[in-house]
Amino acid sequence: MTDALESLNGLIVPLADQALLLPNVAVAELVGFRLSREPGNAPPWFLGWTLWRDQQVPVVDPHVLLGQQPDETGRQPRTLILNAIGERPGVHFIAMRIWSIPRSRKIARGEIATAEGNLPYVLQSVQLGDESQALCIPDLLGIEQTLDSAGLLKV
């Protein structure tokens, strides 16, 4: 088999309680955190919009959205720009505020296993061979649909 079928390039995004595991192709860019527009009357997990490449991109707080403890590290926040996957006209990206720098990880087919866990907006909790903590694969389509249902995808 080819290497593409045997492994996946991913990013581990540290969060306070349980890190995220994302495929590299889901991430467009990591940039400094800055909101261009604050939310009005919005859910607590919605932070507002950031201007990125001349587009207003909605920003969510994954700690609140995933029911995790808030990050209280005192580090500078960053914005993880993600490719939208819902094929909604005019919506190309969504973003998450994160507090750590993601690290790249090549994941071989045989080293990933299902782990216990049932969090909102998580497709699956997984355990990687050499990682001490289980990782969660976020439901990016579900997050995007929640933003759409709340009317927050576009300014």
C-alpha cells in the first residue's frame, strides 16, 4: 500500500482537558488572536469574528463548546483558521481560539485506537500509541452547522 493509505498527517491541538486531533488538511493557518467584531447577543462559546484574508471568519471557543475547563495559562491566545466543510455558499472558513501551538504528528494506521469519551461536538475520542492522554476528533461539520443554526456564519 502507499504511504497515504498507511498514515495521516495530523495536528494535535492542546486544550486544557483533552487535546484535539485534526487532519492537516482541515487547518488553513494559525494566526494571532484578534477579533474584528464582537458578538452581540450570542452563545458563550461564540467569541465574534476575525478578519482573515479580507473575510469575516466566525470564532468559537473550543473549551466552552466542548465542555472543557477554560484555559487559564496566561499565554497569548491564537486563532486556528479551519477550512469549512459544509459547502455553504460564501462560507469558506471557521476559526477556534486556542492557547497553545499545535504540533504536527504523523499517525500510522495501526497506532490509533478508540478511547472512552462522550463529549459534545466530538466525533470520536482516540488513543495514539505514544500519547499519554486520549485525543478528541472534533465534529467540524457539527460545529459549522451549530454556527449556521445560530445565524453566526456571516456578519
